[in-house]
Amino acid sequence: MTWPCESLSKTESLLPHVSNETTPLLSTPGLTEAGCLLSSSGSAATLSNEHVERDSVSASTVAKEEVSLIVRTSVPLALSALLQYSYHFINIVSLGHLGANELAAAALANMTLFMLVNAPAGGLTSALTTFCATAFTASSDKTLVGFHLQCGLIAVTVHFFMVLPVLLNIETILLALNQDVVIAHLCSKFVQAQLVGSLAWTYFECIKRFLQAQGNMKASIYVLLAVPPIHLVNTYLLVWSPMFGIGFLGAAFANVITFLAMLAGIIVYTWRSQESRAWGGWTRQSLFAMPQYYRFAIPSMVMVCSEWAAWELIAIAASYLGNITLAGQSIVINTCALTYPITGGLIAAVSNRVGNLLGQSRARRANISANVGLVLGGLAGTIGLTFYIGTASWWGKLYSNDPEVVAI
């Protein structure tokens, strides 16, 4: 069986070094709108005897196999996400002991960067999970995976420069919204100090998904395990050190160094790994594929932004109730972010698994795998709720010495 596409031969010619056995996941605006998410050759679309035998067993047996596989792959992904969020945890804890104003300003700055850069970029790069995973299993030309990576890098770069004017003028915007003058000023400085690091973070996310689509779930862990010691040392030196410390902005510069180190680390790892063979080099053809990429990436971006907007709107509302309230709310959001990697790891594992299965035309197993992911997600949510209830009485003291902030 093959997936329906329009004018496949025309679309094939747009990609460099693509054999006739495969068709690309993206078409270009200059030709036909193929819009075919999953394309493959007749041989790639035909289940092997091994797959037929494994997928013809009962649904309960398939579900057990998928539970085992998803849990195994989600653990390193969850650990990777937890390590990424730990940097914000370290910063918030450090800034919380500087004062309520600093904690509130950092919370507002992080919220601004997340809603304008991180969340949209996370949505744009989530399309890579589908495109790259499907291309890796459906196509005999593995450089298609690298082609989709180029589209993701272009998408996050364009988005960053679109929101850059807003970020550079965030103080004026906050004052127009009647925010506290001191908080608005500190927030603006914190945001602008982190701009380079935020762009590096988006590139890291793209390359991470490029590797995960090829089954390498541990690459980001290796990189992120090497970076925390650097982040801890830099946070102390730039925030608290009597000789080098610059206080509040030191935390922002520590973040920038950390994100740049993460990007450099994963680039070096990819360059030296076998997954680098899926990178076919830069090509201008990826520019023509962007409209089709956005067709799938923009809905993902809207979904991710909508998911986090509820949290961030609460933070905005809290900012009008005073610095103490905003500082307390920042602790709540940061705590939620620490438990989110559990579900985030499951999401990434299930997305990659379903994408690979669809690339092999194993629709029945893909459907069961998706349902298994829903059940595991509900279980992860229950674990998170238990954690929140169990730590509510003492958790805030880790962030701040202010009894009013802890009480909130």
C-alpha cells in the first residue's frame, strides 16, 4: 500500500540526492501541493513478513510490547527534559535569595521568553518529530531526515527575528500595561541579556529531535549531564562570587553560557556519531518546502502555546497583585515545570514511535501505541498531583527566605 500524493514525480525532483525509491514528506509552493505527510516507495509501504507476524497478535499483547518499549525510551527523554528544566530551577532558587523584586522580575522575564520564543519554537520543532521519524523509516534516502532538520532550523530562526523587536522593547510594553516600574526595568534587562542563549536553545531542540527520530534517545542526556556542573559554577561566579559576581544579571549570563554549551555539545556529538550520515548538507531547496512545513508546524505551535498560555496568563494576573504574589506564583510555575518532563518524555517517545510505525505502514500497531501513550500520560499526571500535594507545606522554602512568599 502507498500513501496518496499528487504529482509525486514532480515533488521528488525538488530534493537533492533523493533516490527514485522515495518521495519527500514536503512539497514546494512552486509546483503541486502534494501535502503528503507520509510517503514511501511500494517496497517501503509493504509490511515485511516479520512485521505482519508481530502485528497480527492480539491487541493486549501488542499493548504490553508497546508499554515496555515506550517506558524504556521515555525514561532517557524525561531525564533529558528534567536536566534542561533544572537550569531554571537553579536560577530561580538563586535569585529568590536575592530578594522578592529580583525573583518577580526573573519570573516575568522567563514567562516573556517562554511565551514569545520557547513555546512557539517548541511547537515549530515538534513537527520535526513527525517528519524526521517518518522519513527515517519510510525512505531509503536517510538524508531526507537532514532535509527536514533544515526546515526546522529555518522556521525557528525566522520566528526568533519576528519577535525580536518585541523583546527589545519589552520594558515599554510592560509599562504600558501598568506593570511596576522596577520590575519592568529588571525584566527588560534580564530578557535582553538572554536573547543569544534563547536562539541557541531553539537550535539545540531541533538537533535533539533530529537524533531522536533516528532512535538515539541518549544523546541529549550525555550533553546535558556534562553541562550542569558548568551552570552551577557559572551561577555562583556570576551571581554570588565577591570577585566576579554581578548579582541579578549574572543569572541571565549564566543561562546564555549554558545554552551555548548545550548547542556546541550536541553539534559535536552529532558530527562524531553515525546519525550524522542523515545530514546531506545545506540546500536551497529547503526554502521552497517551508510552506508545507508550516502547514503541520503552525498547528503544533498553536497547541503548545495554548497549553502554556493558561499558566502564563495566571502569572500576568499575579503581577498586578504585587511583587510578593508574583514571586510566589513563579515558584508554583517552576515547580510544575520540574514535573512536566515526565509527561514530556512520554510525549516525545510516543510521537517518535507512532511516526516510525506509520513510516512502516503499521497502522494498527501505531493506533495501539498512541492509546498506550494516553493511559501512561494519565498515570504520569497522577504521580505529579501526588508530588504537589505531598510537598506543598515545605517546598517554597527552597526558593525564598521571605515568609510571605513561602506562604503564597
